[in-house]
Amino acid sequence: MESVVTESSPRPSDPALMLGCPVWGCERWRGSLYTAKAPRDEWLTQYTQVFSTVEVNSSFYALPTPEVIEGWAKKAAPGFQFCLKFPKALTHDAMLIGAESITRAFIGLLRILKQHGRLGPAFLQLSPQFSARQFVALARFLNAWPSDLPISVEARHSDYFDEGECERRFDQLLTSHGMDRCLFDSRALFSAPPTDESERESQRRKPRSPFRTTVTGSRPMVRFVGRNDLSVITPWVDEWASIVASWIDRGLKPIVFTHAPDDAFAPQFGRLFDRAIREKTPELPGLPPWPGEVERASRKTQRSLF
């Protein structure tokens, strides 16, 4: 079956808000976000018809080939942006020291996306062991980073949340380069005991980073982790909707990724946030219809004619 083209206005070339999920390759999105029988090689196209960005976490474990990146760029809808995660070999193994070969390879992939107009901020997640003692390495790395390739930096060590000298230096470093601080919020995830295995595993693996709304650049990035039962996360959704709306009012261009312990619920989480933010900023265009839902509605209409 060919991809369903949804009825929606063209995506703005410079949208006020970019919204996405942590993956696009989820089998259980068939029949909802994706059409029921869409082959895997059409999932990305259908995903980009609805969401404007995606986290590419697979690049943390192994870099895709330039040919794969070219393929992604060509399948994505106009205006869509990929946010690639920096490779683990650089951020966690080498702790940003050396590793020139993989750094050059990663930059090469980002430049392919830039050439196609599909480049979002690359996501540099520091190791939990990357403390204030490694701050000089971070400064040197960011000082040498190409200024035309946007990045967002997520700290996980407690030193960068000390509300003192280290956190202040960290924020000042990012501000001096116009880079964004990636804001990770897992409060909803840890608000109650797990209700299933995916929540149990998520609570085991995800950090409890202190809550921050710090803005150091023009495109604040939020990685928002919820629960599988979306009805229980309304307080955090409303809070972030107000924060993001205030950023938009200031002329910032926020990026929000909605995570659920079970990826099956990530698109619904995104739609929940989309509705909440548009209550604060009604002028924002809403998410387009989902290809799978368009397909179901079309089949229902066809059945009703006979």
C-alpha cells in the first residue's frame, strides 16, 4: 500500500515548535499512526507527515552509513528535522577526549542532513560519570565544534545541578556558544511505583535529574518522560505546556520529545502535549491527521456506502 498523504497545510519552514518521539520504527503504531499494512520502509515517510522531528538514539550505539542518512533525508517530509544522538564511543567511552575519527564521521553525517535541509540540533548526552573534573574537556570540545552545526547538551552528573559554580559555568559555556541545554524531565515517570514491566525497566534505567527550565540558546530542547497511562500525567503536561508557550512568546523555537516507557504510547503522548500547548497558544497549527486513522475513516466511509 502506498503512503497515505494526510490533508494538512504545508509545514512551516521555521515552525515555532518542533514536536517528536524518541523513535519512528515501532511495529505497534500500525493501524494508528501508520497505515495497517505499511511496509517498514514507509514508516519514516508516514511519521514525518505528522511529527516535525525525531530523536535518533540508534546513532548512540553505532553510526549509520552516509547512504542510510541520504535515504532518511529523501524520505522525510519538507521541513522535518533529525536530531542525532552523539555516539557513545565519543561521549561515554572517550569522555570527549580524542576520538577524532568518530567525531569526523559524525560531523560528516550531520553535514549530509544539513545539505538536505533536514538537520536538527544534534544531542550530546554526557556520561553520568562526566563530572566537574571533566569540565575543561567539555569546554575544549565545544570550542572546537563547527559553529554551523547546532547541538544541545544534556548533563547527568549531579555537579551540573549544584545551583552553584559548576552549574553556572556550564550554563555560561553553552550561552557563550549559543548552544542549548537539553532538559530531561522524569518526574512523572517516578511519581508512582511501576505498573508494568516497561515502567519498571524505565525507572531502573532513567535518571532522576533535577528539574530545570534553563534556556541557554534559541532552541531549548525538552526530553519529557511520562507514563504508559497518559491520564495520570496531566499536571506535568500542563506545566510544560505553560513553559513552552512562554518560550514561544519570547521568540524561542523549542523542541519537545515525548517519551513513554512503552514506545507504543509515545505518539499519543505527543498528541496530548500538542493539544495542551495549543490551549496556551491557539495560533499554533495542530498535528496533522494520522495516516492510519485516515485509512480507517476512509474504509468506514466506504463500508457505509454499501
